[in-house]
Amino acid sequence: MFNTRLPVPPFYKYSEEALARSSRYFPLMGWIVSAGASFVSYGLAQILPIEISILLGMIVSVLITGGLHEDGLADVCDAFGGGWSKERILEIMKDSRIGTFGSIGLILSLGLKFFLLVGLFKLSPVIFLFTSWFAHAASRWSAMILMMLIPYARDNDLSKSKPMVKKLFVSDFIISTFFGCFPAIYFVILFPDQIPRVLIGFGFALILINYLKYYFKKWIEGFTGDCLGFTQQATELLFYLGLLISWNSF
């Protein structure tokens, strides 16, 4: 319900307790989004040019999530691009309108994602499928890591995601790490020569998480849901970028 637009079984009963523990499954949602987007691209590539297939796969991923993470990216670009105090930054992030910084951020990030995915598919359709799988999962795991490192920035009582900012348990981290890292582990088991390339992507992501921890803490004293969306989108791009850089380097 929170991470996708996919229908929930009618017998499910919503509770804040369930939502509070659902963050452990963020990476698992990445499996679902990746399956929808990457297999659509792979299937359509049999009858359409690669570029069109990739673009249609990206559209599917946005439809599955409702643009949740892209919205966070745009809001963060607008807020930190146009705000110079904690109060102003948080105010801009709550504004549903998109500004210049958000538009630029979306155009550049989606454009970069498109060309990175095209490049991966041209390397190998199998590499493309596996990279999409672990990038979607690990990027959502990265967002959860950030959530564990810094506090929530808003007044919880005013937040629609109030239950999700409660303290996470060790079991939550273990489950999240399994779903976030298993695709990459499985990938390198099948392709041992890819270990350095996968590690480059994780290295990029960890550097970014460490920087965002400092940056968000400095400006707004913590994170918001939009910050998590931005982190997911940015680290996903870094996993794609790391693999392509490594292929061109060694």
C-alpha cells in the first residue's frame, strides 16, 4: 500500500503497527518493481528497438510505484535548491507543486537512467536483468540504512508516515539486508568475475549515503520521506553507473 500502487487483498486490515514494521520489506518491493520493469523491457526488446523497450520498462516502473521515489527526488531538489533554512526547506518539500530545481533533477536523473539501462542491455540482456534486480533492491536497502543513521526531521504527529519513523529493531535490519543484498550475492555466485564490478556500485552507494547523512543532518537535522526517495533514486543510478564504468575500465 505504501510503496506501490498494486492492489492489496481485501482481507488485509491496516494498522500502524504493521506499517511501522513494513520498512524491513522496502528492498523486497524492489524485487517486484524490477520484475515488472526489466522483464517488460526484455520481452519488448524481442520485437522493438532496445531504446523504446527500455523507455516502456521505465514507464512500467513508474506506474507500479506511482512515481513515489521520483516525487521524493523532485521535492528534495526543489527544497534544498531553493531553501536556506530548515523551516523553509521542509515547507518547500510539503508543497505539491514542482519547481525549476525539481524539473531539472527529474529530467537529468531519468535521462541518465535511460542511457545507463540502454548501455547495460547492449552489454548483455542477462547482465541487464540481474543488475536491475539488485539495483532496485539495494537502493531501497540504502534508503533504510540512511533512515537508521539519522533521526526523522519533521514533527511526527504531523506526518502521514508517522508509524514508519519509529525505532527499527535488529531483526528489521537483518531482514532488510537479506532482501537488499541477496540479488547481488546471487549475481556474483553465477558470475564470479563480476564481483569487482558489483563492489564498485556498492562503494559508490555507501559514499553517497555517508554524504547524505551529513548533508541532511546539517540542513534539516534528519531525514524525511522525500529524502528517502531521493536516496533510492540516486543510489539506483550509482549501481548502474558503477557497473558500466567498470566494464569500460577493466
